[in-house]
Amino acid sequence: MLSALFMPASKSHALVLFQKEYKNLFSYIKSKVRCQELTEDLLQDLYLKLHHLSQKKELTNSKSYLISMARNLIIDNSRKPGHTTQTGQEQHIALVECDHANPEQQSIDKNYIELMAQTLSKLPIEKQNLLTLSRVHGWTNQQIANNKGKSLSWVEKNLAASLLLCSEIVQEHEQNER
């Protein structure tokens, strides 16, 4: 277990580590991008980055390092040309839709996107922006506070209120569907 906490990075160890954490990494990335092929591409990119790690580099927490690398790859992918960030909804839609999904999944995704767009549109712009920065871009509350010039407490309270409003809107929608 000590080796998982502090280990020298080597190409063979990177392969073993990647294989050991593959299922967790796959689940994490798939939950963010919702596309099988994009998930596989990002995992391949992650492996290549691990493969090119300097052998002199030491990692103090290999699992969190892998998750951080995966998160950074997701963010980098979302910043590629063709992704917009005007409200964040466009980027969310681009991440959810996948040309390679089966028709049933595409229909489910489309309904999900429509519901999320409706829900977000009912929120004040400031709350939309908070949710976009937090949930789509993966910013920490502290990063949002620094960016907006607000206190951490303000961000936490407004983000919680935004999530509560979204939850109420979705529940109301589900009750109206019945």
C-alpha cells in the first residue's frame, strides 16, 4: 500500500497503475463525457501521457494524480475548437451528444439536454454561470470565488441554492409529466 502513496514513476509502473485503475478511470471519464468512443480516446491519451512521464518524477498519490490527469484531459478536450462557452449549455450539449451513440441513447440524451436547458433557462444568469463553472468546467468553489471577486461562502451558498432550484424545477417537471 505504501507504493500506492509514494512511488517512482516508470513506464512499466505506469502501465500497471493504468491497468489497475482502468475501470475507475473509465467510469469517471464516461460519467463526464457520456460517449463511449470519446471515453476510450481520452483513456488512450491518458495512457500516453503516463507513458511519457519522466522516470525521475515521483508521485505522492497515484490515484488522485490519475484522476487529475483525466479531469485535465476532459477539460482540454472541451476547449477544442467547436466548443462554445457563452452560457456553458452549448459545451454541456457537445459533451453529452455523441455521433456514435445508439438511437435510443441519442433520444435519451436529447431529452436530458432539453430538460437541462429548460431548467437552466429558468435560473437567474448569475446562478447559471455558477453551475456552468462548477459542474461543466469543473472549477472549485475557491476558483469561482476568486474569478468572481466574491467570498467562498457566497459561492457555496449560491451554488447550493442553484442546485436546490434545479432540483425543484426537475421535480415539478416530473410531476407534470405524470
